[in-house]
Amino acid sequence: MNLPSNHPMIDGRTAQSPLVRAFAGHRPADPSTRPVWFMRQAGRSLPEYRATRAGVAMLDACLTPELASEITLQPVRRHGVDAGILFSDIVVPLRLAGVAVEIVPGRGPVFDHPVRTAADVAALPPLDPGALAPVEEAVRLTVAELGSTPLLGFAGAPFTLASYLVEGGPSKDQLAARTLMHADPATWRALMDWCADVTGAFLRAQVLAGTSAVQLFDSWAGALSLADYTAHAAPASRRALSHVADLGVPVVHFGTGTGELLGAMREVGADVVGVDHRLPLDEANRRLGGTTVLQGNVDPAYLAAPWEVLAAHVRDVVERGGSAPAHVLNLGHGVPPTTDPDVLTRVVALAHGHEPA
């Protein structure tokens, strides 16, 4: 590991944590150390988050170190999860590179100028490493508070970032992005390389500042066939992850609607594959040859179901995850904003072998 001597994975704080051990393929003998965390665990489901974010734009919150750190810590304090994940957004590195983007409430990231031609790609600015200072400081502040609880870094995968840039905002089918991919493959490759290097630099900065693992989110990869993913997306994801390969921290790769892509997603350089709620974990394990640590995959829809229904579902996910070399319990997507926070706390207790009343 080419990490600083005061990094939590080097100085002994997190290297033996339940999460990091699970990522390395170790299955705990004691259920109380079964690792669990939730995607979007820091966010609108928490009243303390809403109070902290009041009057502050999303990207401003992400880039104010003290604020981002406090929001990251909130679910760890409340739920007792086994990891924090840095409060950020996948478009943060784009903003830091100088791309004009805002997150519009109720819609998502919206860009002033979609990127659709070779000239548009050529005009994309390089990411100045100095621009990452607020992210690095947020990580340092958070790690100092977490102690032996690891912090996860994260970034959007190149295909997802490229899709947002080409579409100019959220899209249901990424049609414009997929069209560019086939109609002008040279421009597409140049765009994907730019996204890969921005994402890679963003991940590397987080790890060097103190994160014990990273997760690469490919939110829109499910729009691709396996052939298109392998030819037009995987090389850029591999390039992005090459930026942290020498640092030796675990890498999780997650996408939605990617049941047919799991093997290809692993091969870009992932140690752990996140599985969404559409595919049972035992089937995911079979498709991956029984050799890969899995993360997932409680269906977020169950979080609003009666407790006995949710608890039975969580137990089923844990049982199916038992077929893999190791398993980190998580959702099959993010926490819905309407979720009762107490439900998440009960799920953590259940995962740790304590039956909540």
C-alpha cells in the first residue's frame, strides 16, 4: 500500500474492522460483527440532515468540509452502521474541474452546455489537483471522528458521468449518450477518457486523505448491453480505477440494473461487487463463479413495509449472501427520502444479531 503512515489502514485503526475484513473475503463467526451500511444513509431520511442542510445548496454542502463531514457522521451516530460514506455527489469532480452544473431539486444534475461533439470534449477543462482540497479536508475531518469505523470514498463511473454530460441532465434511457457512443466512437472514447481521469483523481484524493475503501457507482450502466458495456464503458472504468490500484484499498463496484454485467464490472478492477435488488445474491454469486465478495441487496421498497415483512426479507438476503465468500449487507439502491430512520436502526440491530422489539 502506498499510503501515508498516518492513514487508518496503515496505523491500525480500520484494517481489522468488520467491513474491511469482509471486503477482503473474511466471513465473521460472530453475527454481531456482520458489516452493514446503507447507500444514501446520509441524506433526506434524517431530520438532523434536513436541519443541517437548511438553506444550503447541495453542491455547496458537499464542498464545505465541516458541513460534509457532519452529514457523513450523522448516520454512523444514529444507526451504528459499520462504515461512513463521504457525503458528496457524483458530479462534484465535474464541478471542481470547472464544468457548469447545478443540482436542481426534484430533477437532479443539470448542465449548462451538453457535451456532444469533438469540440465540446476538447473544451472540457483538466481537473486541477488543488481544486480537490475541500474534499480532502472533509475526509480528514471525518476520519478523525470515526476512529476505528472506516470511511468509504466514492465516485461516479465514467459511463454515468459521460451520460450526464451528453444528455445535459438525468435521462431514463441515456439515448443521446448511447447514440454518440456508436455514431462517433472517437469522440466517445475521448469523453470517457476525460471522465475516467477526473473520477480517478477524485477517488485517489479521497483515499490519500484517509478513506479505507472506495465505491464506484455506475448508476446508468444498466442501459447497456453486455457487449456495449465491455467495448465502450469497461475500459474507462478500468482506467479510472487504475488511479487507486497502487494504494491497495478495497474497491466496490455497484450499478443498477446490471445483473447481466456483474462479471464484466468485476473485471475492471473491483474486489467487491454490489448487487441491486433485482437479482438474488445466491444467483449473483453463481454468475460470478463463487469467488467474489458481494454487497447488497435489501430492496428499498421493503423499508416501508410492516416490520415482520422487512425482517423476513433482511434474513433472506443474509442467507442468500451466505453463499458468497463474504457479504456486506446493504440496500439494492439508496435509502428513500421518506424512510423512517428508526427502521434503518432496527435493520442494523437485526443484521448484528439483535432482534429489535
